[in-house]
Amino acid sequence: MGEWREDFSAEIQRAVLPLSGQLSPERIEVRESSGGKYLSLTLLLEAHSQEQLDAVYRTLTSHPWVKVVL
């Protein structure tokens, strides 16, 4: 989740893509908060190792646009 930005989804997908392989549009869900200040992005991806999952988590938590990673 991060503050609302027009390019939030595309930016986060670009950050995760090298670690996850292909991201198909039907496996991506974007939701706006009720107040319109934040965007929630759900990416369904298949991790093949704990190291890969940890790398995705590190990438997301270190991204300046990301506020929360679950």
C-alpha cells in the first residue's frame, strides 16, 4: 500500500518483475482507499524459493512509494 499516485501500480510492477517473472494483468488487483488518499496493490505471484520471496519483500519494503507490505 502507498499514497495514491497515477503510476503507483506500474512502478511497483516494474520493481517486482525482475524477481518474479511474468505478471499477468488478471493476477493484479488495485484498490483505492475510501478517502482516495491511498492505493492498495495485490500481486499474485508464485515464489519458487524462500530467497525469492524474501527478495520481493525486501524490494517492496525498501521502495520509497510503499508504506505497508503484508
